[in-house]
Amino acid sequence: MGSDRENGYGDLEKQMLVLHEHEEKHFMSSEIVRDVILGVSDGLTVPFALAAGLSGADVSSSIILIAGIAEVAAGAISMGLGGYLAAKSEEDHYKNELKREQDEIIAVPDIEAAEVAEILSQYGVEAHEYGPVVNALRRNPQAWLDFMMKFELGLDKPDPMRALQSAMTIAFSYVCGGLVPLLPYMLIPVATKAVLASVVVTIVALLIFGFAKGHFTGTQPFKSAFQTALIGAIASAAAYSIAKLFQSYH
């Protein structure tokens, strides 16, 4: 009996260790990765297209640089604020659903218990197996509430610092990406030459970023690199062509 109990504890410890190792694999939050991708991709593309468009209008590098820096600042603030508001909306939604679910557990516990049974049955758990689970949850209202939020509504409790973290991550990523296409204009005074250097530098940066994005998101890195660079190239080419087109009519 003692040996069986020790083996049981040993198996439990092994399972907890496996669980811990699994969590470590996903240490980098997908939300942070998403914010970085959003900030860098827009930061590389929008100022790049703006600088290319102004270059097509035959303005000096200094004007392009001033306009580009202003756009990067405004874009970082706008993108960061957007990320903050989106995260706050998710937090408010979670709080509202939590309150509603809490009231339902108090007002109609039998219906909520039946919903627990239905959820477990969808995972192949038989009635005689999920019965004790339902009863255990009814004895622990907080665990019951957490279960319903996660498995009925599919909502995880948001990090209270998520909104600020999202805003700062997106804004900083946007600035980092936005400075890349503007760097040649800081070093080359002739806009027609600076734009060529900007194209080369930015396309290389987009390829590297696209490859890294593909790696971290689990997609094909080379395909992701090509798609990211292609989008940036199309945006800048369109801006340059439109500027040239309007210039020809003035």
C-alpha cells in the first residue's frame, strides 16, 4: 500500500514537471508577439511609403526626414493608443461577463451545473465520471466561476497591466521600425539617392522581420519574409507612383 502511494506521488510529481516544462515553451506571450509584429510591420511600411512618395515629389532629404519623423511620432502615439483602448475593451468585457456569470451561479445554480455537465460531456466524459466533478465545483464557487469563464465563454483573465504593456510595446516597436527607412535620409542629402538606399535597407529589414515573424508564429519563415517584403514594396511603389503622377499635372 505504501509503495503504491509513493508511486502515485512520484507519478504526480512527474506530471507536474512535464506541465511546468510545457508552460516554459510558451513563455513568450502571444499577445506581446502580436503587438511587436503590429508595431514593427506598420512602422517599417508606413514611413517607408511616405518617404518614397515625398521622394517622388522631388523634395529635399531634410523635408522628407522632418515629415518622416513627425509621422513616426504621430503613428507611434496613435498605434499605442489603439492598442491601449483595445486591451481595455477586452478587460471591460471580461469584467462584465464575470459579473454576469457570477450572478447566474447564484440565481440559477442548477442550470449552471447542467452547463458544466454538458461541457464535460463534449470532451467525452461520461455521466458517472463528470458527476463528482460537478459536485466538487458546486462546493467551490470561485473554481466554478473560473471554470465557466474559461470553458463556457472561452475567456482568460486579462493581465491588469496588459493595456499599458500593449501601448508601450506597439509604440516602441513602431518607432524602431519607422526609423529604418528614414536612416538613409539622415545620411544622404540628395533625396533621389537616399530613396534608393532607403529601398534597399527597408526591403532587407522587411525580409529579416518577415522571417522572424514566420519563425515565432509557426508559419513558413521564407514565405512570411517574401510576403512581408512584397507588401512593403507595393506600398512604397504605389506612393512613389502617385506622387509622380500628381507632380506631372502641376
